[in-house]
Amino acid sequence: MTHQRTSRPRWIGVDTATPRGTLQDAGEVAVVSPNAGETRHRYALVIAFDSEEALRQAVTNHRCAYRDSQQFQELNHG
């Protein structure tokens, strides 16, 4: 069976502007929620968005772009 790939992204019909986030932290992260308590993720990225709408758009479209936070820029450029 042969599958043909199309060049059309699967999010056609929705706002395709790429939401921008800021990479705030990377490494081990503990997430605390009222229902599950604390969950640790050894390999994680924390990306912050400027608005709830930008976050929602990134999740809905399964895509986002990020820029390094000031802390990461300083670490990378000494």
C-alpha cells in the first residue's frame, strides 16, 4: 500500500500564526496539581506564553515557536 504525503498541514482552516513562547527553564521539573499531587519530570522544558490565547493556540495547532529567556541567553553566550 502506498501513502502519498500532501504538503498541506493538518491545521488548515484554523489560525496558522505560530504562537510565540519563551523557554524559561529546562531540566528536572516538578508539577503540582490539586488532583495528582506532585509529579516529577526528569527531562522537561518550561515554555511560558504571553497570553492564555497564545497557549491555547499552540496546544490546538500542535505547534509553537520559542525564544530563549534572558537567563538562557546569558548561559549560552557567557
